[in-house]
Amino acid sequence: MRAARWLLILFLTLHIPSCAAQIDQGKDLENQLKGQTLLLRTNYEPDKLAFDAQGDLKSALVPSLFYWSGVQVQSIELSSKELRIKGHRALLLIPISSDQPPVINDVRAIPLEKHAVEITIERDPTHPERLNPAFHHVFATSVNDALSDKTPKEATATLLSLPSIAPVSSLNLAACIIFGQPAGQELAKASKDITAPRIVHDVDPIPTREAILRHMGGTVVLSTIIDTEGRPTCTRIAHPLEPGLDLNALIAVSQYRFIPAKKLGNPIPVRVNIQVNFRAE
């Protein structure tokens, strides 16, 4: 599985003197972006997102986790009214095992072909050539760009929140962001007042080609925090199996969704272990 390449877009200036030129510009733009991975500056989970000519979301949605913000571009449609981008979600993760804190260069994007996404950005009818500001308000073109408005502490915490095949010992819970707040000692412990999170959506892990050829199976145990929206975050490897299978287990669990744990009826973040089983083929 190859990580998607990052694209540093130097410009996206569009001039629309005629319909034919508009078609050519759309093709040029598609040639620039197709197959590349962009990041939503503020991520939302629905598979269809619409932004106005200023780059602001047109409907009220709750922001989602950073690791779900990648978009691998498959096609571009440009008209006088809007820019339409179709593609797949790309999962951001740390595919290396290290006890050291992650850095920006460690981040990779893994396209998820089953998660199609469509994003539209309106064009200002009085100035249709001014798409560039709205585009860059919606998208970041690198992880560094996406984290540029955060303090060093916030950027580090965001990187720590990414799924990683690093061991649990590398995770600094005090720095990991849960819904914008530090977790640390605030994570709930089991008690009679707490209901455990329940899975409402899971994904079968994909065995690696090597595992199939070797008829390899087994169990990967992941340690993760289920946040108040029922999403796994700060996921690490508690008990590894094999690097490729560890990575695929991480990709699968990152797509899980839960009914969050509750204390006295209120959602709370909790840390749990999840077993991911691979059958010997």
C-alpha cells in the first residue's frame, strides 16, 4: 500500500475569458490535482461538503478529527458557478514504530477507496477568477500548512492524536487532544456509573499479500481513546503481530464508530483495547 504524495500548490489562479478557456482551465486544474492529496483545514465527516465563495461551510456541521481530513483527488469539474472536486478520503497516520514523538515528516496519507467524497466551492459571480482564496481557505496543501495556525504545543498534540503503529508507551496522554481538550488524567476509569462504548460501525481488516502467501493469521491489539463523538483517536499498538498487519489493523479501527461511553448520561472519553483478528488464508 503506497502512501499518497503531498502536493505543494504554488498557484491556482483561474481566468475565465470564454467557455472554451474555462474547459481548458478545468483540464489544467485536473492535471495538477488528480491523484494528489489535499487536506481539509477544518474536517467534517459527511461525504458531500459544500462551501460558499468565501470558503465557508454552507451548513452547520460538527468538526471531525484531523486524521480524517485527507482527500485524494480523482476528478475536477469547473464551471462558471463552482469548482467540484471528487475523490476518496485519505487517512492520515504514522506508519513507523518509534518511541519518539511524531514529527510532520512522519505523516502519511492512505487513500480509502470505499469512502468517496465530493466537495464543491462556489465562485463569486462578480469575480469568478478569484477562486484561489476560497480554495486555500478550504484546503491545506501539506501537513505543515494544515498546522500553520496552531501553536507548537497544539501542533504536537494534533500529531500525537494521529493513529500510529508506535507502541502504547510512545503516547503522551496528557498532550493528546480529545475534542480540543487535553485528556490525561481526565480519562474516566471503570465504575458502576459509566457505560462502556458500543461499536455501531466496524470494518474488516485487509490482510497483506505477504500474510496471504504465508498463510499468516493472528490478533493485533490496539489501545485507543473513544472520544465523546464515538470516534477512536490517539490509537497505538498494544500487542503487535507483523508490521503490515499492524498497519492494516490501524487503518480498519480508525474507521470504526461507537456510541460513546457515558457517565450519568453524559458522553465521556474513555481508553479501551480493541482486538483485530486476521484469519489465516
